[in-house]
Amino acid sequence: MIPIRDDNPHFLTPYVTYALVAANVLVWLGVQGGGAGLPLAQSVCTLGLVPGELLGRLPPGFGVPLGQGLSCVVDQAPNPYTLLSHMFLHGSWMHLLGNLWFLWIFGNNVEDSMGHVRFAVFYVLCGLVAAAFQIASQPDSGVPMVGASGAIGGIMGAYVVLYPWVNVHLLVWVFFYVTVFVVPAVWMLGYWFLMQMVSGLVSVGGQGGGVAFWAHVGGFVAGAALIFLFRDSR
């Protein structure tokens, strides 16, 4: 189930949304080598958010295997800048494109509702709250967390508060059957949030890699709450 467009016009040119898309692509190509083995591993190790490292709960030299004979080694000192840098990293082309597609679909209208500067601040705050949720769920984890999905979850949370009954067009396929459904945003985004909650509860206590479900939940909740503070009353 993939959103392909919504029926929501926007009035401002979404410069910040464009800039965020460009920044993520440039980091992926310039810093992460477009997913090449060594640059990808180095970027994830040095700029990804490691909960156990940030909280000082992992011993120095603790190694996290990344596959292909590569591993991350925990630093002796926490790196607080990773709270921000991890939002612009991704683990694969599909990870990058999936996140940016949701940002593209929903970001312009949320930026429209609050203006450019407030939207930029809102995006970062949602990403930080998302990171806090994920850290709280796995405080001893040595697995690096990367991705813009927590902050984009905040955009989705804001969107469903602002425009719950706007139609969203979804591409749906079952085996070889492909069709398009049109549903209100509250149905599509509500279903997405429910799936993150259920998956997050299933993952409680795990230490492995995978999807940061609680970051998605935290970002969505933050966006739904912060929109009342950030939206333009006009």
C-alpha cells in the first residue's frame, strides 16, 4: 500500500521540503557513497545514533557486525551530534526512496500550514522526539539507528490532525492484481500508526537491527501534538 498523491492543494512553494529531499539525497551520494559497502558502513558507524553508546551503557571496543566483514566499534565518549546526523542517513536505496516519497507526498501541505522557518524547526524537533522514543525502547542497544522516518512520522502526525478527511490515493497490489484506492487520510495514516504500534510492542526487549518502530511512533505523536503550537492560526 503506497500513497501516490493526495487531493490537497498547497499555496506556498515548499522550499524546506525541497531542501530536505535534496539534503538526504546529497548525503546518500556524497557521504554514504550511494550505498557502497565501506562508505555506507563508515557513515553509519560514525554518524548513526547508537543508544547504548550515547547513554554510556556499552563498554569501549564493543563491536556491532554490519555484514560483509564490516563492524562498528563503540567509542569511549558519546557523540551527541548523532541525534541530528542520523536523520540524514539511510541504509539502502529503498530506505531512502521510501522515506523521501512520504516526505514529498505529505510535507508540502504541512509546510504550507506553518511557513518555512517553523516547518524546519518542527521537522528537527519531531526527529529528536522520535530518537528519544527509540532510545527509551532499547537503551542498551549497540545497533546504529539511521533514517529520516522519525521526523517524517511527525509530518504524518501533523497531516492527520490538520487534514483528516482529505483523500489520499493508494496504490495497492495483491499478488498480480494492482489497483488504486482512494481513502481519507485518517484511515491511511491511522492504519500506518497502528501498524507501527503493534510492531513496536512485538519488538520490545529485542536488541537486533531492523526497523525503528518506536521512532515512528514517537515522531507521529510529536507531530500530532506540536502542530497545535506550530501551525499558523490564519
